[in-house]
Amino acid sequence: MKALVALILLVQLPIHKAVPAAPPAPLGCDDPESEAAAEVAVSYINGHSHHGYKFALNRIENIRVLPQGLNNTIIFLELDLLETTCHILSPTPLANCTVRSFTQHAVEGDCDVKLQKLDGKLSVLASKCHSHADSSEDILRLCPDCPLLASLNNTEVLTAVTAALNDHNSKTADAYLRLLEIGRAKIQYYPVHIVSVEFAVAATNCSAEEAKDNVEACQLLPDDQSNFGFCTATMVTRPSQDLRVDCQLYGHQVPTPDIPFLSQDTSAGLVPSVVQGFTSHNLRLSHNNPVASESSSSEFPTFMLSAKSVAKRAVAEVAQHDKVPHPAGFVPPPPPCPGKIRHFKI
């Protein structure tokens, strides 16, 4: 009898079904985890770029997180970057590099980056970037007298770079410098005709005096002695002529992730960007991490929405919130993406 009662009571006990855990909330573009991933991505991009200038984060446009198992996720980022004044060879940490102002004819980089977060550690699997300068119309609308970026193979630009480098080498007792690449150039036509140039240089195994006798014998220093530098120059041609040059050598630096020196091919004399004729430095980077623990395919998912699509979706979501009655004082949450603009929008 007791066994029967116990069985009846057991049958009457409520059965608690396991409730599946709710999926995690979508990661917002300004969440700390998103910003940490973006910081790793920007460092990787700068570390694998061999031309032009370092880029700084301006905005996280979109983020997607795909769980891969225990403590393993894949993260896709869309990033807007802005060009800084630090050349890619400069040992200056990115945090100390100044983002070029809008009136300096800013250059924006658009990047898709694939990362893996494994056991709490972030690593980049692949990245694709391209860049473009702000439109001339936008610059002239706000600053009619601001000079615009010139093509790097413009005759006046080449003349100014050659004159500046010759001027520096003729006035120094130090190493003879050779051009690596032209980074930027601007031409002002009125009221004074001025050509402004920026270019990267490298020291050779000759002194400037020795180079006068046989410049062809002067070779770039080997990697273990490499000494790169950066020059700025302005050449006035009208109404009078004037040339001002400032060259700074960085000294030999041991490469670190934030000090990405030129590859062996480039330091050995790769044709500089001037021949490629870019209007401005182009962050045309497509890179896979060969040591990544996950397949480093450069393919990015089709659901990586464009910035415009994300913005339209965000506006639609806010509009939908406005149609639903809410208590007095209710403030709808901001859309998770795109994130805040850190500098300015191009």
C-alpha cells in the first residue's frame, strides 16, 4: 500500500522541463568587446601595410559574431578608418599619431576584417581594405582656398621631390638618402604657386660626399642596419622661387606590431608608389594570416551589410519604436550599429 501511494505521489509531481538559454543579445558597435576587436584589427592592418600612412579608427560600421563552439567565436567587422600624419615606417605609436584634418583633404579607409576569439584571445584571420580621398567638392565647399591632393606622378610633384632630396643630400655630411615612395602631394595655384610634398626615404651605405663620385654604387642598408626616414618639402615657383626641406631619420628600429617596416622586397628597392600614379595613398590591402588557427579564408559573409544599409536599418528600427506606445519618459535604445564617429564623417 505504501509503495502504491509513493508511486501516485511521484506521478503527481510537476515535471520541470529544461528551458533553453536565451541567445546572447547582439553585440553593439560601441560595446567594449567590439572596440577591443577593432583595436586588434587596426593594429593588424597597419602592421601589414607597406605603403603610405598609418590609419586610425573612426567608426565601427557593423559587427557580426558567429559562435563556433566552446570559447570560440568568429567576428566580422566593418570599419571606417582615417589617415594619420604618421608614415607607416614611423616608430611613433598610433595613439600618438594625429588624424589628418578635414581641410587637409582627408583620406578614409574602408575595411572588412575577420577575427577569431579563442579562449578570450583575439587574432585576425583575414582583412580587406581600400581607401579614397574626400571629394574635392566637399573640401572646397568649406575651405575654398585649401589646396587639394595632387596625383603622385604629376610633373610638378616629381620635380619638387627630386629638388628637395637633392637639396638635403647636398647639405648634409650624413648618409646619402634615397627615395622610397611619395606619400602625399598638394599644389596651391593662387595667390602663390606652391607644391607641397611628403615622401619616405632610406639611408644608403654611402655618405652624401661619397655619393657625389658614384651614386649608383650607393645601396640601401641591410635589414639589421636599416634606417628609414620621412621628408616634407615646399617649393614655391611663383612669384619668386624658394625651397624648404625637412628630413628626419628614425634610426634603426626592431620591428614590432606597431612599427611595421618595409618588407625585404620593398627595402631592396621596390618601385615607389609614385609610378603607380595614385591620386592619394590607397590602402589596397588584402591579407590572410598564415598562422591563424582557423581557416584564414578571405571570404566575408554576404550578410555583412554596407554602411548605408546599416544606417537605413537603424533609422527604420527607431521609427518602428516610435509607433509603439511607451510610458512617459521612455527613451528608445540606440541602434547597436553603426557606432559613434570618433573624428569626422567623410
